[in-house]
Amino acid sequence: MRTVDLIQRKRDGGELDAGEISHLVEGYTRGEIPDYQMSAFLMAVFFAGMTDREVSTMTDCMIRSGETVDLSGVKGIKVDKHSTGGVGDKTSMIVAPLAAAAGVVVPMMSGRALGHTGGTLDKLESIPGFRTDLTVEQATAQLHELGLVFIGQSERVAPADGKLYALRDVTATVESIALIASSIMSKKLAEGVDALVLDVKVGSGAFIKKQVDARRLAQMMVGIGRRVDKRVQALITDMNQPLGYAVGNALEVMEVSQTLMNQGPSDLTRLSLELTARMIFLAKLAPTLEDARHVAENKLVDGSGYRKFKQVIQAQGGNPKALDEFVLLPNATGMREITSPRAGYISAITAEDIGRASTLMGAGRNRKEDRIDPAVGVILEVKVGEKVDAGSVLCRLYYTNEEHVEEASELVEGAFRVSSQKAEDRELILEVVG
């Protein structure tokens, strides 16, 4: 079969069968189908979509493109958590240690910066010495010992998704619901989990802008899990303003440390505890969800989640002292304040513009080969609903290179809306699916 014919059929809204999808996935993984043809196929999917059958088939093909991890030898129910990506979303680094401290076995397979949102691996690697390139054998051994490991995709586990994930980032096809669903579920099912908690972001700072689309994605992923007998729950959460105050790799690690010491922002803490509770519940370590919430809160308050994170940092080659001494983390050399032009109430903070500004300064990638600057980013000083005076500081930009600071400053200035009336409070958790 000719690849160009499959691209054309999908472009025109046709459905591909299992053999045709397998041809595309396997051919691209082996290097027989070039980037430019797969880019065209991704764009066709972006506009034409995929049926549930196509998405399930593509997920299965990506799983079969490499090895599946056998965690049956590790005692306990294995539960992972995944976010579809948001600005300032550092919950994985909070949720995973809290859940592991409660007895959940957490094989946390994470990704890198994608578009205007950050990647957990990039954030973790801003901790001096921290390694995420563990072998499957090393990761399994750490799960036995600590109940938690942070790893990236290896060439052995869902390699097709690894290649497609990077290509989507630079071809403006990140937002495709079908591609997001197959990408996430192929990684999670290949890593041998028993259950999965999903955080589906929606709003200006998310790849999905409409709640109806977020619901469709959540339902699609829960359905894929159920078809292979996995317990999956999804939260649909608001991403119209950044989560927490910090946006940028090392800056977010600092906020994670504060949150695990029970001194973090209320929105970040609240969402992290709810995600943790659902992991505990799916792991059958609490009889009810309400009991699981109490367990999660106890693990935050007693500091056991914080200690677990330090143990994992040490085990993966990092310096755990960086959680206490922020000078050990990469630090920016320049800072610029953005102030309010008038008095009033913050009625909106466009998360996407904050994320784009952070990426401009080096916190994210515009191309696959771009290097991350772990020190740069944005620290908010206010959140939606707060009262501000004229000239008061809205946020601070941290940078190491002045090349894009002016452009980033303009983006950030435009992200804040100041109104005379206080905005209505928005719900953080909008829906639960599954």
C-alpha cells in the first residue's frame, strides 16, 4: 500500500483499517516513512479526526512497537497519573510521592515540554544530577525498593509514540483529541499499570480549549482502558490561569518543595490532594474516596510525601538538598517586574500567554532539538479574583538571556485583565469521568 494514498483517504475523512494504521505506525517507527509524510498524516488526523476503532487500533500499534513492561513481580497495585498538559502544572512531582508514601506503587512515566506547556522530565532534570534515563531493570528495582520511580520513554517502550510525540510538538498537531488519547494510553498501558488517574486540562492554557472536547478525550481514554480491563478515572480541570504561581522548570521544583511541606498555593494543593486520593482509592488502599482523601492529606501534613520525594531524588542521582536550598537549583541572572496599569480586581490571567512567554525565554521548546534553560520562567504575584493597586507587581520574569525578554514582557502584560468588578469564582475541578 502507498502511504500517500492513506494520507489522502484520511484527509478526505475516510476510515483506515487495522492493517493500514499498522503500516503507518510500524513504517514510521522503522524509519521507512519520512517525517514529512507522517507530518501530513498527523495534520490530516487533526482536521478529520479518528473513529474510536481507529484510536484503539493506533494505541495498540504503538504499544506493540516496542516492549511492554512486566511489573507483575512488584507487589501491590500499580497506579500512574497523567496530565494532558497545562501552564504551571507540576502536580506529578507532588502527587506521585504522596501516593507512594500511602503505599501505592507508582511507575511514573512522564514526558518533556510540549508547545507552551512544561514537561515533568525537564522539571525533574533541573535538579542537579537527577537522571530519568533509567533502564526498565533499574526502574523495576527502584519500584521494589521505594514504590516510586520517575522515568521517560525509552526506545524499548512504545517507541512509536516517542517519535510521534516529538513530531506533534513541531507540526501544530498537539491538540488533536485522537492523537492525545492514543499517545497517553499507549505509554500508560505499555508500562504495566493496573489503574490510571487522568487530569484532562481545559481552557486557555491547555491544548484543549472547550469543555465538550475535554469530555470527549476523557471518555475516549477511559474507554480504551476499560477495553483492556484497566481501572481509569479522569478529572476535567480548569486551565484558564496558571496552576500555582510558578511557571518554569527550576521555579516549579521550588514550588513543589513548598507544597510538599504544606506551604504551597491553595489551588495546586487542592488539585494534588484530589488526584492523590483517587490513586489511593483505585489502588484499593482505602474503602471509600473520602477515606482516601483523608489518607492523602495525612501524608502531606506529616511530611512523608516530602521525605519520599527526597528518597527518590537521591536514588536517581539527584541532590535532595536542592529541595531545601534553592541556591543549588539553576537560578536566573536577570529579573523584570510587570506591574498593574491601574487599580482593580484581576479578572483573568491568560495561561497560554504566560506559557508562551516562558517558552520564549527558554523554558520550553519550539523545535525538537531546542535546549531547555531550566532557570528561566515566570512567578505570578496575584491570582484571579485578587485586588490590586496601580503600580503593584503582577508577576516577575526570570531570564538568563535578554534576547526575547521584551517580547515575553509584552505577552505577559497582555495576559492580565484588571476590572473594576471582582470576577466570579471558577471551579478548579469541573467534571469526573469514569
